Amino acid sequence: SPSGALLAETDVTGTVGFYKLKIPTEKHALSFQATPGEPTSTNIKLLNTGNLETSVTLGISRPFSVNPTYIPSLVPGEEVTCEVSYFPVVTEYVTGRLTLSLTNDTVIYQVPTEGRSTKTKPRGPNTGPIGYSLLANKSIVNFGGTDIGIEKEEKLLLQNDSPTQ
């Protein structure tokens, strides 16, 4: 008021803090190696090092998966274990990112992820899918700056290296 008189008084409370998640330093990147059709997994621990309770949403694209995909409550100092899996269906090398979003997407973490699948095992009694391997004399076929409508030919030698030929 202009006269300097107190008009009203009220108590105000608030929380000052921050969201922070610690992911173990040895897990700067997640790297997997597996045989197609046979998943592999690893566990990562997430620690709430902030001073506010938070929820965590986890996401990753196929052929990777994460469990759980949502942690509804992680109090300061609490640690939770998550399982990240790689399930290749073909021989491949893929990369991705495990994404961790905290309460209301205020903080987002990303962990690089890579998966490499190797040649399948030879088929035998109850051993799963037929093994395969195809070898080529070139790893890259380059046709250069070929004009539209012009044909070029490259010879490629292929060898079936599968034990079940």
C-alpha cells in the first residue's frame, strides 16, 4: 500500500532442486554381439543423484529393447536396474540410442548402442535355424557417376560358405 501498511501475510513453501540421473561410467556405450535368432542382454543401473523425485521413461528402437520402459518413481539416492537386449534376426551391424527422459521430459539422456550379429550356427539336431554365410570377392560395388540410361556391369564372385550348402 502507499502508506506502507501491511495488507496481508501468507506462508509460502517451495522446493528448489534438480533432476539428475547417473548412468555407470563404464557404460558410455552399449555394445552387443549375438547370433541371429538368439538374443543377448546386459543390465544397467540408473541412480537418481538429484534431489528431486523423478519418473523415467526409457526408449530404444528395434532390434534392441529395454525393460522396464517406464519407472514411475525414483527418489533421490534410489537405484534401479534395467535390462537392455539385442535380438537380431539377420546378420547385421546396427546402431541406436537408448533414450532416458526424466519427469516431464525436463532432462533427456542418450546412451549410444551398437549391435553386431554373426554367422548363425550350423543346423543339427535341435540347434535352431539353418546356418548361412555368403562370401564375395568385393565388399563394395561402385558404379561411379553413371548417367541415367547407361548400363554398366561389374562382376562379383560369390561363394556359399555355409556348412549346410
